[in-house]
Amino acid sequence: MTAEALRHARYVVTENPVTLVAFTLFTLLVTAALFGPLLVPYDPLATNTLVALQPPSWDHWFGTDHLGRDVFSRVVVAARLDLAIAVSAVALSFVVGSVIGSIAGYYGGWADRIISRLVDTVMAFPLFVLAMGIVAAMGNTVENVVYATAIINLPFYARMARAEVNVRRNAGWVAAARLSGNSGARVLACHLFPNVLPPMMVQVSLNLGWAILNAAGLSFIGLGVTPPTPEWGIMVAEGANYIVSGQWWLALFPGLALMLAVFTFNLMGDGLRDLIDPQRRT
Amino acid sequence: MARLIMILRRFGQALPTLVGIIVVTFLLTRALPGDPAAYFAGAAADAESIEEVRVMLGLDRSLPEQFWIYLGDLAQGDLGMSISTGQPVLTEILTRLPASLELTLTGLLIAVVIALPLGILAATRPGSWVDHLCRLIVTAGVSLPIFFTGLFLVYIFYYLAGWAPSPLGRLDIFFLPPPHVTGFYTIDALLAGDVETFQAALAQLALPALTLAIFALAPLARMTRASMLQVLSSDFVRTARANGLPPGQVLSTYAFPNALLPILTTLGMVFSFLLGANVLVEKVFAWPGIGSFAIEALIVSDYAAVQGFVLAMALLFVGLNLAIDIAYTVIDPRVSLDA
Amino acid sequence: MTSVPLLTIDELSVAFKTRKGTVQALHGVSFTLEKGEIIGLVGESGSGKSVTAYNVLGLLGPAARVTGGRIGFGGMTMTTARESALREIRGREISMIFQNPRGALNPIRPVGRQIEDVLREHSDLPRHKLKGAAIDMLHQVRINEPERRYAAYPFELSGGMCQRVMIAMALACEPALLIADEPTTGLDVTTQKAIMDLLVELARARHMATLLITHDLGIAAQYCDRIMVMEKGRLVEGGATADLFRAPRHPYTRKLIAATPRPDSTLADLIASTGTPARPAAEAPATAVAPNAVEPLLEVTDLVKEYPLAEKTKASGLGPLQRWFGRTPQTAGKDEPGQPPAGVFRAVDGVSFTVMPGESVGLVGESGCGKSTTSSMVARLLDPTSGAIRFDGQDIAAVPAGRFARSPLRAGIQMVFQDPTDSLNPRHTAFAAIAEPIRRLATPGDGPALTRRIEALADRVGLPRELLSRFPHQLSGGQKARVGIARAIAVDPKLLILDEPTSALDVSVQAVVLELLDGLRRELGMSYLFVSHDLNVVRLLCHRVLVMHRGRIVESGPAERLLTSPDHPYTKALIDAVPHFVPDGDPAAPTPEAAALKLAGE
């Protein structure tokens, strides 16, 4: 299994070098998130009005902002917070969503009807708008941004798990597992779920990008993270005021960082999809 | 006839969704941490006015009772007062809605007009430059934070090139809004025969609409391409080819109508995202729509306004989903059996 | 007919580009087709028969490349013709019909309009006459009420009707050649017979040449003038049908003929040329061992399963055909006492039967007759609406299906499934699959003991031990079938339910698996409930046969008697519909019932 999987992985990477790029970028992101504060040349919070609004230079690679803070340091340090929000939100919605979705898909009946109705209700809202409402109602904190992002992500996992379990529910090997003496819950947990996991992992990767965008969008309009904490969405929002006067670097670099992160997760999702099932590549 | 009944039934099926939406928006206000009455009364309120608000909102009663009152208010179109503007929330939303709709629909239209042909071309010519272009747009498009796209369109077309007017609102201050008919400045200006105002409104609309279009383009093109690829490899397209039908007809009567079904579903999702993205774009371009209204309300904890905004957006989305469902019923004869 | 042949295939070689490199699909295939002739192109999966046929119309995708030879049609070379020239030929001169007719029709366009599309493109008919011509074609393929069916969508028609529509579409412009790619695979035998009869009759009447691609030697024998046998991209033998069956020259042809079950063949005949040494037990006909036990192992009484009408297709996992049958007035069931309540569909309607220890009982019927629902209830995967199932002296219907997994009787009833691929968890190795029931239902013992036990099981079903560590996708169809069988016998069941265990396998593999199953029953003394649509296969393995039709058992009796002199008209129709051939003589003449069925429309 492992030897073959490795062979297949090598094949996918050589066939599609973009996947290799994605995994490299991913490593870069994770490094910034884990060791960011140790790597940067300046304190991301240290203001120095003497050097405010300086364009990129050898001293300040990404320039400085209106308070003279080093944009490069802030962009790198912000990776931790942005990734943490996205990862915890996606993890939360993945766990809850896949469990309730699998139950709905396997047992059908009332469980399915109630769960589907709940999911449909969440989906009836424009999701970003719902997230705004939730954060506004629950209070303007980072944890609530995580919960809101998790809630609006939940339907995707629940629906996907439900559909994936549902198509396999009547497969011969599920009947065989029951004949072998597995109870319903055991069939679901030990036989069906491991088969549903690979397509769900693809969804996780694609969703991480989306979750980052959502969280950044929320902080862009002033929800969740508050200044002066370095965070990409807020940095773009702060830089927005300087765009019309030509100080592009304030908004560009955090924006690029955001883009790169989302791009990486999307590419990785596509790469994972190839790894799992070359047929479904679109 | 049978189809009409089906369409009516679709309306019926939207009812539970409506109930769900109303329950959630109701619960959102009651989920406020601490004292909801204090939030509703605003930051500057004293203990007495908070108590007044509590009684006024019925917050001293039981939850089902409160819900009943909320329903009654909704039925009368009463969404409460906005403390930031002092106007009824409903009035605020209705006056600002056309601005948001004009922006969103224009963005969606641009996206559809570009995405469908692009996706179809990419699917019919796999491996060609169109296909690669489509892949590039799709991958780049989904990665672009929409507020970032908007800002850099402003930087390029306003600051560097000077082609676009300053990104502030729907109309340059030297122009008067056209007489109100639809609320869409471009259409109203045309109706009034005022070409200059039309051009000015269009110039203001161009960048924000383009920003939304870039955002909506990627998922639509991606789904069009995937769905066309799948249909083109289906058995019935093979039959059409085996019968010597010309490629144009194979595409227009066999492949595309079948590919359209998943595209319609995606269109619903895209509209949902657009309504959210709209808020961000309105902030970037100082567009006086309901998104800007909601952001202002959020900043000052004007809760009735936020609640009204969430409700209005959800209703809009339900309406669009209904339209898509009905389109589905018209295109796909099989829907009737599954309903 | 000695002039220029209609179709000439000359040393045709085709290669496919795949991810693993270029694969040669055809190696220099040559044959000709005369005007009005019906030729069968026969072979097992992967033999290249479809590739050959698709190439005639230039329908293979961009991954395929003709590496040598040519295809001539009339005066034209198809292999080098431009796409626009091919388009002129397609539908007008050469038509094609496909397997899975429902999928081959545009699902959201009325079928009549689809026929019109072809007419508009290729005929000179004025616009206002197109509809009349399309309805006339529907009439010619004997679709009842063609005016009404004109506006029907494919999902509203049965599989057989969809294939009739396909034929109408293909013949609309009076082509000189029809290519039929497995036109009846997936259809029921009686439908298959009706479609094939219609096809051949229309072809003869129009003097239209037909290239019939099939994996079923029986069909080819019954309907074709000449047969070409293909194996691994090569044409191994070709000749007039009677000659080919009388004196097959190529070993592969001989093996194929031998492995195809016939009304009079025995298991020993079937595997004679597969290279597998026959087990001693298989030499005696299966019917020789009649069980003499007194107490039945399984006793099913008045078993009923009902589904709400709206949900029945979902719940029972039956096809849309079933849905269609359930809804149309002509098949809605006669007015008899004990009618199910309104809004309810009875998939199984009062079924009673017994299985004795060591006995093998066949349950035969067409799709949607309720045989799979019955077997699922007996296997306790599904709860019956009413009725009793006594197994080994206990009423097991009383235990809900959801809790039967923990019943001590669970190990007593095991099952072998229809599709070996579908029946194995893609993420479990062969070893894990076989070990699963032992771990859950028996005392697995320590690691080495379990390994020994599973290796013994692998030996018993003829699965090489080194394959035990493989995953399903690394195994062949026959090997997967063996894993499925090993898993089913792992906990020594008393009753083994075989749900169409060989229908997804090629005939040569089927022969070996059938022989294995027969041997296992003798060695282990199990009882079999053998569910199948194939009468010839059932006869080989079963002592007694039950015939199911629309949820009821219409006839039962000893296999030999039932198959040679059936009483019930449905059984007769079923037996007559099975395509068959006599190795040293003319194809069997149709019986009166078959002739009557031939004229029936849908």
C-alpha cells in the first residue's frame, strides 16, 4: 500500500509540477505561522513615525505603514493568526459536519430530515452575511469569528458526507459488512467513514482557502481582530485609505499574502484530488 | 398545467425555509451576549431608557411570546428603528436596495456573459489555449480576496491610468441623480433620456461591477467547463454524433441544456457569495447600498439595522433560489417525478 | 453478393494513448460484410470488439489512433475521411445503437424530437412532415400509441422501449449498415428476445447489413449469419454460424463455446477447456444428490414487503424500470383479494418456500420481480412487512434487521454478491475482507492462527495466497469473486445466498466460479439459495427452482422437470427467451410461444 501510494504520489507530482509548487508554498506558510516572530527583522507592533509611509527598500522589503511599522514583519507574523482562525474553523466544521452528515446519509428517516432541514436553513442565508450577523450578535471577538466561519462551513461538510455515505450505503461491501456481524454504527464508523474520508479531505483543503478569505473579509469590515494586531484583512483595510494617494505597498503585500495562502490551499486541494482519484479532475 | 402546479408547489416548499430564516434572525438578536436591551438602546443610553427599550421590545416576556410579537411586527413591515440614522430600518433598506441590486446584478451579468462561453470553449477544445486561459482564470479568480481586487482596480484605473472616476459612490457630485423609476441610475438615466448622467453612472458602476464579476467568474467558468466536459462524454452525445448531427446542434440541443442544470445550481451559490462580497465591495467603493449601511450599523452596534439587513439578504437569496428552481422545472422534465 | 463488399476492414490496427503509455487495442483485424448480411462480433471484455465497431464510424476519441490498415465503406475510406464527410455517412448510411439505451438518449428532450433531429439532418422531408415520419418510425418499432410516446421523455419509458426508440432513430434514414453494440445487455431475457427479434426482422425486411457486437454466444448463434470471434485485439476465427459451432478450429473459440451454459450442458462440460482440472464431484450431474432430510433448514411463509410508492425505488435499490412498471396501468396488477393498500407497492407479495439442509434452490426471475428483495429479507438485511422466516427452527424474522448482526444465528446465513467489485471494501485487503466475519462472528484466535485459517480458506476457493495482501483494485474479476466466496464461507454458514454471483463475470470465468461453488456445497454440506436471471446457470447448480414474477412465485419444481416441461406460461416465455444454440445443428427453431411473443409490442 505505502510503496504504491508513494509511487502514485511521485507520479502525480511529476505529471503535474504545480502540485509540487503547492506543497512547497504550503511548507513556507506553515514555517511563517510557526516561527514567524523569530524570523522577522522588526517588531511588528513597533511604531516609528520617522519612517512612516516609506516605499519598499533594502531596509524595509515591503515598505512601512502610516505608523512606520515594517510591513514585511507584520505580513509574516500575521500568518499565524490567519491560519489559526481558518484551521480551527475548518476543523470544527469538518468534525461536526461529517458526523451529522454521515448519520443523516446512513440512517435516513427522521435523523436525515432534521439534519437536512437545519443545514438547508443555514444555506438559505448568504453565507458571509450570516457570518456578519453571527459575529455581531455573539460579540466582536476572534473566537466568535472562528465559530461564525465554522457555522457557515458546516453545510458543505454535512451535505458532502451525507451524499458520499448515501451513494455507498447500498453497496455490496456494506451489506457484506453487516453480514459479517457489524452493527449499524460500526459499519458507519469502521467501513463507510474511511471510504468517505478522501473526498472530504479534498474539500477540507479547498475550504481552508475559503475560510481564510471569509475571516479576512470579516476583519476588513472591522469584525473580529482589532488593530494593532497584525492580520492580513485589517492590514489591507488600513492600506485601503492610502491606495488613492499612491501608497500601494500597504495594501498590496498583505493582500498578496492572503492570495498566496488561498491559492496554495486551492492548488493543494486539486493536487489531493488527483492523488485520490485522477478521474474526477476537472 | 402540471408544470404550473409544480411551480406553485415550489413556492410552498420555500415556506419552511422562510420560517427557518425568521427563526434564525430572531434568535440572532436574542443570542446577544449580556443584555440585548442595552444593545438595542445604544451606547449612550442610561438605565431608564434601557428599561424602556426592554419593555418596548418585549424583552421582559417569554421567548415564544417575543417570537410571536416579532412575527407580528414583521407582518406589518416593522423592522424596528435604526439608531444610527433615526429612520425605520425598512425605509433605509428599501431606499438603499436598488443601489446594491444594480451593482450585484451588473456584476453577475458580466460574469455570466464571460464565464459561459469561456467554459464551453474550454470544454470543447481541451488542451487548447482557451482551456489553459480558463484554468488560469479559475485558479487565480478563486484565490483573489475581493476587497483586494477592488483596491487594485482602483489603483490601476484611477490612480495610475486616470480612466475611472474617483471611487466614491454611485454618481459624481456634479451630477444629480436621475428621476426615480427603477432606482437603477443607469436605467433611470436612459429612461429620462439623459445620456451624460447615464455615462457618469456607468463610469462609477464599471469598477465595482467588474470587481464582483471577477469574483463570480471563477466558480461559474469552472462549473461550466466541468459540466460540459461531463455531458460531452455522455452516451447521448455519442448517440447524437453517431447519428451525424452537426456539431452546432449537438452542442446547442444535446450538450448545453443538460450541462445547464449543474450550472444553475452553481449560479445560486455564486449569488449567495455575491451578496456577501457586495458588502466588501460597497465598502471599498463607498457605494451607498445596504452593505455600507450594515457596516455602519455594525460599528455603532445598531442591532435592529443589522438584523433587518440579514433578513433582507436572506429573503433576496430565497427569491433567487425560487427563480432557479422554477428554471430547473422548466428545463428538466424529470424534476416533476422527484418532487 | 459476390461483388464489392459493403464494408471492408483490412488489417486494422488501433492504439490508445493512456497514462501508462500506448496500448495496442487492435492487431491487424480483417473481415468483410456483405449487403444485407448479419454478422456477430463476439468476444469477452477487452477483446477489442467495440473498438473495431466504433472505428467504423470514427467515433473513438482523440486518444485513439489508427496505426495501420483501413476501413472501406462503399467506395470510401473511412479511416482517412474528413470529419465532415463522416458526418454525412453517420445516421444516413451507417447507424449505430448502443448498450444502456436509456443513457444513450438525451434525457431532457422528447424521444420523438430526437428522431426528428436525425430526419431533419439526413432526409429531404419538408419540415411539416418530420413529425409524421417520426411517429411512423415509432410505429414500425412496435411502440404502442406512437402519437403519445412521441412526446415522452426517456425516463418515462422502460429500457426495452428506449432501445426501440434507439432503433427507430437508427433506421429512420434507411441506412445500409447498422452497428449494434451489445444492444440487449442489461435488459431482461424476454425483453432481449423481443428487441433482437424486432431488430433482425427489420434488418431482413430492409436488406440492411448488421454488425452485432455481443459477448453472448447464444445471441450471436441465434441471430447471425456469420460469426467473428475476437480475443485480445485479434480476430481468431470467423465463419458461417453453423460451421463455427460444428467445428470450431481455434482453441479460444472452443473454450468460449464450451464455457457458455446450454440447456443440456453439465458443469464438467463448462470447464472442460478452461484448463482447470475438474473436481471429481463435478463429473456427476448436480441433480444426482437429492437431499433426504426431514426438517427444512429454511422455511419462508407468506413473506410480504411493501414500499410506499414514492419511495420504493429509493428504498429497494431497484432500477427505474421497476418504477415504470409499478406505475403503468397495464402492469399494475390484477384485481385480486389481498390487494395492498393504496399508495403502496408490493415488491414481494406472499412468498412461501423451503430449503432443505444440503439442498440448492434456485430463485429465478427478471429484474424487479422481487427476487433480490426476497433474498435480502432472508439474509436479514431487510425487514419484511409481514410473514415468517424460520431458520434452523427459529423465527428469525422476529429479530429486526438492525439487531440481527449480534444474533448467534448471523453466522448461519451468509451471502455472495452480484458484483465482485462492488462487494469488496476498496480500502480493505483481501485478507482483511475474509478475516472480517471471523473477527466479528467467531473466535479469531491469535494472529498466526487467524492467518492459517484464512490461508486455508484461500486454498479452498483457489485464491493464490500471495494475493491475500492485495487490495480489490489489484485483483481480477474472478479473483475478487473468490475473495467474496471465501468471506462468505469463512464462518461455516449453513445457508449461503448467492445473489447473481456470476452475472458480472466473463463466461470463461463464470464456468470456473460455478464449478467452485458446486464443489464447495458438496464438501461443506451447505444449502444454497441461488438468485439468478439465467435459467441455464441455475439448472447447473440447483435441485429445485422457484420462478418469481411480479412479487410472487408462479411455479416451482425440480430443476430438470421445470426447465424441460414448464407449466406456467411465464416460465415458458422465460425459457423460450433464453438465447441458445445447439453445437452440432441449426439454431433452435422458435416455439409457438416465442413466435407469439415476437409480434408483441411495448
